[in-house]
Amino acid sequence: MSKKTFAPASLAAQAMGWVDPATRAVVPPIHMASTYLRDEDNAYRSGRVYARADNPTFDHAETTLAALEGGVKALIFSSGMSAATACFLALAPGDHVVASKVMYWALRNWLLTFATQWGLEVEFVDADRNDAVAAAVKPGKTKLVWIESPANPTWCVADIAAIAAIAHKAGALLGVDSTVATPVLTRPIEHGADIVMHSATKYLNGHSDLIAGALVGAREDAYWAKLRTIRAQLGTVMGQHEAWLLLRGMRTLFPRVAWACRSAQSLAERFAAHPMVSEVLYPGLPGFAGHATAARQMKGGFGGMLSVRVKGGERAAIATAARVELWKRATSLGGVESLIEHRASIEGPGTPCPPDLLRLSVGVEDANDLFDDLDQALKRAHNA
Ligand SMILES: *Cc1c(COP(=O)(O)O)cnc(C)c1O
């Protein structure tokens, strides 16, 4: 694009305004090659050798995402898990890390098993309490602080700027899983984060049709070089078709997220007054514990994710999920179709998730249809 700086929404819609210099196509091609031609003198002046390291089709998605996050570089990965775990594998056995107690369950399980066996010392804290984070960091020994905001599945909010200051003072990096906030609502690097992670499976792609992950770096430093090497060595790259689909999905990120936020806010307010609901967890509700931090840190909405706690406990929650017709009973989030999930039974034993909780991922359907459908399911489950 021209030298004028366009707003992130414009950059996303046009995937950075890229036009193919050879054909004038406004959509980039998919580069399928797994290998690149070597020069006659044995050099690789193109800078590309083999597609396990990089691919021009990755570049489009990475450049776009780095711009949306206000970062310097991005790397796309085969999944959110491979992106997140790379951040820990780039440390050394013996290093100390502080991580949020409430976080994506599969990453928490990996930290408790593989990462711990491999030699990382992992300490879990309530990341919505700055004093708890400050008490847990060990200056000089803690290398990474890892938070998620809003965090699955209770949507507690971590204060990124305050935690960045705590981490940096101790000599640690701050990594933020920003899957739920998306760059539309929060740009963690502007608040001091060093690494932003996404399950691009979710909002970035937005159509529940691929598995993808991404990291965005505030700097291109030695740690960033390690992340790039880990991706190339483990081969946790995306397929070329998938990388292209991800870029296509990101073009509609802003309108999808804006729509989902509006609907989620209205659903949260309406279900908070529902006779069969004991509590609604949503950062956009003024009574929610993290509301003030969220209001400061999130711009333009509080996200498309909320949870409702159903009166009558686990049985009533599962019975409600069984009776929806429009909401889809499935795990995952951030797609155009709304999902409902009994979260505790997916996370299994040891989960901090309350058993009466239904996690809602709000898509882009009509908000009244979504309300009416869950309302009838709550009433039928109650009367069953
Ligand atoms: C889904 C998810 C992940 C894991 O991403 P995958 O793409 O499924 O590997 C990590 N963090 C959050 C917040 C998620 O929702």
C-alpha cells in the first residue's frame, strides 16, 4: 500500500493491499513448491531454500498479522498449540516460568506434563491479581510470564501493562495468548507484551475449517530467531492451502469480531436477568470482576465469548446444551457459527471450570435467534 498508514481494518480487508506484480491479481496465489532453485554458483540469493523453513504463501498471512498486532514479525504455525509450545521450548531446562492458572486447558496439561518433565519449573498464579504475579516471579530466574486475556473459560482479565512491567523488572519476557481478544480489541504489544500468540484456528480464520497458530514478536531478537528455528526443525509449519485460507479468513476479521461483540454484549445482559441462570461471566458486564481492566485494555468491545452458569448444576447445564437447535454443541470458538459447550466435561478432572458452566462462542447469526434458542433450551431443561 501507499505511504499513508491505513487503519488495521483497512489493512485486514485488503490483506495489506497486495497486488500480484505479474498478473495484477488482487488475491495472492498459493505457492505450492517445497523447494527453491539454487544459483549456479551454489548460493541461494532468493533467500529461500526449502519450504519447511518458509514459503511465500506464509509471508502474506504473517505480514498482515504483524501489521494488525503492531508487531515487527509474525510466524504462522501448524496449530495454536505448536505456536504456544515453541515459546516454552525456546527456553532452557531449569528456567522458571510463571503461567496463568486459568488458561487454555491443553496448554496447561502440556506445561504440567511435557514441559515439567523436560525441566521447566512452572508456577501457576491467579493472573488477574498483579500482586500474585509479582510474588511468583523470581528475578533473574524467571524467563517467561504467560497469560491469557480474557482467559478460558471464565474470561478473567489480566492487566497486560502491569504484568509486562512486573515481568520486565524480573528480567522475564511476557507472552500473551490473545486468541480471544484478537488484534481488533487488544494489541498486547502496545501494552508491553513481547510475544503475542494466537490459535488462528479461532477468530483469525473464523470459519471453523482449519487448524492454525501464530506468534507475533515485538522485536526480531535472539529469542525470535529461536522460535523460527524451532518451527523449521520440528516442521510445525502450515500447509500452503491452509495458510492461504487463513489470509482469506483474516480479511473479514474486523466485521466478524465487531458483530460477535455486539451480540455477546446483548446476550450477556439478557441472560444475566434470566431466571434459570445464576451468573453470566463476561468482561463487558459492569459487575464483572475484570470489567475495569477490560474497559481500559479492550477497544471496541469485550469479545464474542461468554459463559453462563445454569441453576440446577451440571445436570441442568448438560440438559440445556442438549436442547438447543441453533447453537451447535461443539468445542472450539471464534467461528461464524455459534457454539455451546459444557466445558468441565471436556477439560476433565482437575479443571478449575465450574460444572454448571456452559461456554458460549457467539458467531454472526441474528442475536435474537441466539437468545430465543438458548432461552427455550433453558426452560425445557428446567421443566424436564
Ligand atoms: C484453541 C486454543 C488454543 C490452542 O489452539 P489450537 O489451534 O487448537 O492448537 C490455545 N489458546 C486458546 C485460547 C485457544 O482457544
